[in-house]
Amino acid sequence: MKQYWLMKSEPDEVSVDDALAAPKSTVPWTGVRNYQARNYMRDQMKVGDGVLFYHSSCPEPGIAGLAEVASTPYPDPTQFDRKSPYYDAGAKPEEPRWQLVDVKVTRKTRLLALQEMREAPELADMIVLKKGNRLSITPVTPAQWKAIEKMLK
């Protein structure tokens, strides 16, 4: 059964436009350093799952595109790169700590701003809208996905 996810990216690191410009409009979702978000990628995401590509830590956060999970999970190479801000001295190549999936952007959308999302009653239970939520990857229900698709038309 297809699942849906919201995945946050800081646009100065990887934006929807960056992903669209990448080969096959696909980017590795590197740098996740939260165990719950990692577990979603490692244990639950499947190729073909829907992704809301969300721009965060920017002047106007919100959904900037639609995407899909494009690979099975594999070790995040940034955990082994001493020059990377995501380097993890405790991670070993034979025992990686951090996983990632590739994400393929299927469509850039108008920005569906966080404030507009907050005003939609059908999105009231979205995890990203909960006070104090800081997870970079959260599940989205099929009903929430449909409501967002409708808002983006």
C-alpha cells in the first residue's frame, strides 16, 4: 500500500530546483541525524511512496514540490566524510548508523506556505503543524495528501 511523507529540506542545501536540475530529477536525502526520521527511511519507506518536498529554515517555509521515494534505503555517505557537517565519528562503514533514500521530484508546485496549511481544517492533524515538531520526515495520511493536491491545483 502506498504511503505518503513530508520531507523537509533547507533550500540553501537542496531545493526543489536543485533536485529538478539533478540527473533524473533525483537527489540522495543526506544528512538526516534524527533516529525517528532515519527509521522512517530505513524501515517504512518504499519506492514509489509519495513525498511532499518541504522547504524549511527559510523566510517562507512550505511545500514546494511533489516527489516520490526513488530508492531503497542505503548508508548515507556523509556520515563517513570527515569534511562533511554530517560526519559521525561513531559510524563505521561496516556498521553504518545513518541511512538515506533517493527522492525524485515529479513536479514543482507553487509554494503552499505553512500559514496556508495551518488555515486548512482538513490538515489540522498534520504532524508538521503540531507545536514543537522538529522532525525532518513525517508521515502524511492519504486524506492529507489528497487535500494538499487539491490545494495545489
